[in-house]
Amino acid sequence: MKQEITVSFDRFDHWNELVQSDQELVERAYKVGKTAYAPYSKFHVGASVLLSNGQIVTGSNQENIAYPSGLCAERVALFCTGANFPGEQIETLCVVAEGDLLPIDKILSPCGACRQVMLETEVRQKKSYRIILVSQNGVTIIFNSAVDLLPLAFGLTD
């Protein structure tokens, strides 16, 4: 029996079309992306997390010569949030990148490990959150849940 999995998202031609609070998340993600330690890939990724109390937590990718000892920006931001704000709900996660590793017109797609952490974060807080992904030319897509990025995730029972 053939079945289908559908994924829905909102698409914008540029992130400057987003509401002001989402634009701020994009700006903060770009700003923290400049702090990435990426001497090997030269690919700077920034992530910003909007919490239910209005606070924004950020993270950038941190590479290490002993692959895979580095950590992606998404996980840096999410783990920092979990460690420092365990009682706060995540409302939105925004991820941006700059560098030659990805063509400027392609949407950044979080790696599998990040997708799994994003999903488990939703499970842990018992609430979905929005995920904003921005290409280097500004095209933006917004998912309403990490499940949309990892529909057959490890650990999901339904």
C-alpha cells in the first residue's frame, strides 16, 4: 500500500517580508553567524531562538579539526537554551548561513542530527515551534514544526 507524507511551509521571496519580530530573529542569526568558528568549511551558520518570555538566545557553528567534534549552530542555540532556560518554551528557531558551501539560491537545510535535536526539543517541551530557514539570497521558508523537517524521526511512536 502506497502512502504519502506531505510537508507544508510558507515561502517568502525575501526575509524582509516577514513580521518585525521574525526579521529581528533573522538579523540576530546573521549577527551571531559572524562569530562562527569555521576555519575548515568557511561556512558561517547562525541560529537564533525566540523564547516564550521574549528573550532571544543565539548560537553559531563551532568546527573542530577532529571531525565530528564540532557542533552546528542549531544545536549550539538549542542546547544553550535547554541548559540556561529550561522552564521557557521555544516559540521560533531561525537559521541562516553565509559561505560557498551552499549556492546562494538554495535554502539551508539542517543536518539530520540537528533535525533530530529540533524534534526532541519539541517533544521535551510538549509544544511545536516555528522554524525559519533563510537562503543567502534572502528567500525564506517557515515550517510550523520540526516534524515537517523529520517526519519519520527516531523515537516518534505515532
